[in-house]
Amino acid sequence: MLFRLSWQRVWHRPGGPTALAWRPDGRVLAIGLAEGKICLVEVEAAETIHKMEVDGEVTSLIWTSKCESVGGDLPTTDFYKDMSGHFLPKLPALDKTYTFVQRDDDEDMEGIEDMKRLRSQTRLNMLVAGTDTGWVHFFAFGIFPSGSLDLVKSPGESCRIISAVLSEDLGLLTVVSEHSASSSGPFQYHLSSFDVPLLQHKHRELMVLAKKYGQITSLLSYLASTIKAISEAWEDILLEIDCKLTNYAQEKAKSPSTGTVSDDFLELLMFGTLTDPLERFLLNDLTEKGLKKIGHSIDLSYSNIQKLVLKHLQSVTQCLFYHMGDIRGMAGWEARFGELGLSPTATHDAIVAIASFLMKSIEVQQVIDDSMKNFKAFFRWLYTVIMRLADEQVPVEIIKVNQQDLDFVADFLKDSFSAEWSDENSSSTFNLERVGQYLKDEDLKLPPEVSDNPWVQFLGECPEVGENKLLFPHYPNKSLIQQQKEVNHAVAEAFLNSNKALRNKAFHKRQEQLLFVSPAAVAVKASHVSAQQLGYMYTVLTKEEPPCDQLYLVRESLLASLGHSLQAVAVTFGEIQDGTVELRDSPSSPTVGERCLHHGVQDLQFYNEETLSVLLQESGDQGTSVLLQLPLKEVCQNLRSVRPERFLTDPQALSQVDGGPLAAGSRRLDTMRAACFSVSGTRKVACVVFSSLTRVRLFEMDAEDEEDDEDDPTAEDDPDATLLDPLMDKENSFS
């Protein structure tokens, strides 16, 4: 469930997520699932805008936004300007029955052209996903697969990613992982660092490519919805008349009369005579009203399909062709996009598949035109016959039948009524129309006749012309669905190498062993923050089951001039000072004046680049929880450079510091025992989960910033008014 701070429920999704991450602008939420799926959900609309699949359960999701480099400005993407809005047709909105909701014109265009919600993104952001199979995946804007790394070192080893994060300059990847030679342990926990210069130096090109990928995947979604709409418009288009003709064929097969159903109708057309079974069929089964109803239904269905093909299908295919042409141009721009893995051959194959699909859509349009002409002529002739058999006056406008109409009827009877009743299969299939075969994932049973086409004849006489890459092939035997699948596959292949490019461009800097336990794994807590302006990546973690005695703060330099030095400090929490904690009478906590001399670390998370939030528990089985804000500046004064072989394994390798006296603020959570928490420095809130895991309590951090000190009579008298003591809590119970 997603709630606002006022506990207003926004939406609910079934299933239990294994990881969550907010896009930096807060409009999209990434949800990781145990079955290896990642869903991007637009928060306000509760609409799933994109889905991805990875190998294994998603165990970590962290979304990082690219910021300006240390000591420099973020360059713009002035080397590319998207001109598609000037040249491409505006895609019309599909009816709400077919997925899209009708809105105002501006909202329609935004929903169709920007299904992945990328138009508002002016700065590259990267979603980093870790799995329980040891893979770390990168997705630009949470959508475009931009690379992956495998942390499994040897065959048979199991690896689970606990957390993985990119620095804000996208140049450093920090991973906390769990390794084991078997599922039963022993378990090793490592802190690994990777240099990823490809993401750092090609972030502008990656941003252009990712946005183009978002446009193409949006168009493919629109294409799929259009095909679905066409299929629904065609579905059961001829079910009624086909059933009646099948019954007639079955009855005719049982009678001693000779000839076929096609013979009966052709004899009626040429000589005006009809058999007794045919007369009964026309007057009793088909009837005048029934024929009118069927004719109107078929005409309406074909008209809807025709509009979908002309206005939607062909328009979206033209847009796909344009955007893939841009991708082919990028693939040929070796200096800028060469390292991103774009293949000129693969992009050309995608363009060929799209062009062939466009020709197939034109072919479908021609088949619809022919079918509409044949059906209209057939039903007009049949209606005249039924009216005359019923001794009713035929309208003058229907009596007028020219030779061309008779040719249409003759061709229709010859092609559509050739199949007869089969006693072996107890069925009969009439080929009354040709559009439905294009909407099946199989070869066409009645492909169009193209031997008389002058262009086909020319290519047959000059086969070397057909080998020119500027000419796109036409596949007369393939259906629309088959070629749609080929388009999806070709587009995926065009971007496949981009996902592989990072594997050879990421360099393993270091891997430090944090912990070695046997036989069971421990719940290692870890959090990261990138202080880009200071040039550091901070990682904070624990080595034991909570509540543990201490946490470890690790600082890694992002500046090449410092050689990516590594420093660390161990932080314990003893006595917390009076000025930062509110003491209250409680049966389960110390009385006023008493002090807890030791606090265990229950959970931890960075509040922002300057502050670490820590959830503590007082010593004792019934110890009260304490929410504490720890400034990094104070702690970092005790950092000490460490050597890899002694990192966190030798107690003497790290300096020890008591974080209690350094706290910038804290609050004792009386009447509750906390299990875990989450904080947001952007929203200035903390969410604490009860140990029962059925209740949560919200705390509004820095509430004093929104108050006017002049209106507060206690502001001058209370020196602790700016601390966490005035936190406002909001509580709600979940059923």
C-alpha cells in the first residue's frame, strides 16, 4: 500500500515487494519482486509504466541521479537535438476500451508520446538493481538496460547482493554482497568497489540513447495496444453467418442432392435457379432481417479496423521507422556512441523489420478494401434474392447491379465457399473473409496474389536489384502478428550489445572481507550516500545481527588525485547526553535521572549527505528504542586509513569513537519497541516500524524549520528547541 503522510491511502498493489526505490523526482516508484521482475509505477496514477525482468530475486534497488562533477559544471547534450516533433504525425489516442483513457488533447499527447514519463527528466539518473544470483544491473532512467556485472567468482558459488549504489558522478560502484560456497554456509560478506568510467564519461550519450529507447518502447506499447484493438474489432465478425452456413453444409451433406454449397450459389447467380435446401436456408435461416443485421455488423467492424490501420497502425510504424533511423545514425557515430555497444548491422536489421511491417499493414489495408467491396456486392445480391423469394418489392437502388458487381460476387463465391462439410472432422470452414488470418501467429492460409504486380515481376527479372540494402523485403506469406514479433525481436537485438558493453568497461578496484560467519547468514545492514561536492562515497554497515554493538563508517574518495583512498571508523553508542534526549517515566525504561550506558544499533540509514540516522535500542531485553541523528562531520574527524588485509577484521585496525556525545539530536521512543526504520532527508520524515511489524509511526524531522520563532514564546527559553525533541509523530495501525 502507498500512503500519504496524512495516512490517506493512494493505491494498493497485491504481492510482497522485495525492494523499493524512488526516482529522484519522486514521481515514479521502482518495485522489485521475488520472481525477478522490476515494475516502475507512476505514483499518482498507480499506473505501471514499464516492466523489466532480471535473473533471480531482486534484493536491492537504489536510484541515483547524476549531478555535476566535482569542481565542474554538468555539460549539456548540445550535440543532439530531437526533431521528431517537427516531422512525425501526432498519434491519436485509442478509445478507452483499448487501454488508453480519453483526456484533454494536451494530456492525451503527453500520455501517448511519453508513456515512460521521461519528458521531464533533464538530468540522467540510474537505477541499480541487485539480485540473489550475484548480478548487478544498471538501468538508465530506470528503463534502458545500460550494463550488468556478475560478482560470482567461481562456479558453484552463491552470491547475494545486499546493496549496490553508484556515486553521483556515476564513476564508482560500491557493493555489499554475501558469498557462500553452498546454501548451508559458511558465509562471507564483502565490500567491493568498481570503477565504471564508461558511465561517468559517456553519461551525455547514454542520456540521449536512453531517452530514445524510452520513445521506442512507448511506441512498441502503442503498437501492441493497436493490434489488440484491431483483434477485438475483428473478433467474431462472421461468427453468426459462418455458423448458419456450416449448418446448411451439414444438412446438404445428409441429403441425396449432388453438388456443393458453392455450386448452389453459383447456379443461383448465373441462371437464377435455386435448390429447395437453399431456398429454405435463405427464407428460414438467414432471413431478410438477419441479413441486414449481419451486413451492418460486418460493415461497422471493417470500418473500425480500417480506421485503426490507417490512423494508428501505419502512423506508429512511421514513428518507429524514424526513431530507429536516429539510432542507426548513432551507431555510425563511432566517436561518441561507439563505446555504448550500438551495432550498425543490428540497427539496420531493426529498420528492415519495421519497414516490412509497414508494408504488411498496407497489405492489410488493401485486403480490407477488397473484402468490403466483395461483401457489399454479395449481401446486396443476396438481399435481392431473399426479397424476391418472399414476394416483396425490391428497392430501386438495390436492383441496379452492374457487371462489376456480378464479378465481385462470382469471385467471392469461388474463393469463400470452396470448403465443404467434412464427416471426418464434423466441421466445415468457410473462408468468408481474409483479414482474420493476419491476426494469427501463423502463416497466411490465403496469401495475396502478387505475381501480376509489375514491381514483383521486375525484381524477378533483375534479382541483383532486390539485394540492394536500400530496398526492403516484402513477405507475402507472413501474418501481421508474425511480423510484429519480428519487429520486437529486432529492436531488442539492436540494443542488446549496449547492455553487454559495461562488462568489459568496469574495473574491480578492491574487495574487502567484512565478516565470516558459520553456519547461518546474518542480517547485515548497509546504507550508502554520495557526497559529490566533497568528493566522497560513504558506506555505513553492521557486522552482526541487530541490535549490534557498533557500526562501521567507510569513506572512499571519488577523486583520482587521491587514489581512491579508503578510510574507516567504528562507532559505538554509550551514554547519550541530556541535551539531546528526552527522558520520561516509563515502567520499561530508566527513571528520570538514570542513564543507559550502552545502546545497540538496530538499524541505520543516511538521512542526507551530512547526517546519518541511527535507530538504537537501550541495553536489556526490554530496552526502549532511540532515534538519533549523527553528523558525519564530527565522526569523520576520527577516520583512519586502512589497509585491505586488515579492513574490519582486526579490532586494532580501526579507531573507535563514541557517537552518543556527538549526536545532533535524538528522541527516546517511549511506549514502542522498534524493529527497523526508513528516513528521507528530502521529505524530512522518518518512518519507524514496530517490532510486531504490524504498526508504523511517522516522525516529522526538522519540524522547527516550518515554525516562526518569533511566535514561539519558548524559543528563547528552551535551548533544545531546534533538536529532535519537538518531533511530531503520526501513528496508524494496519489490519
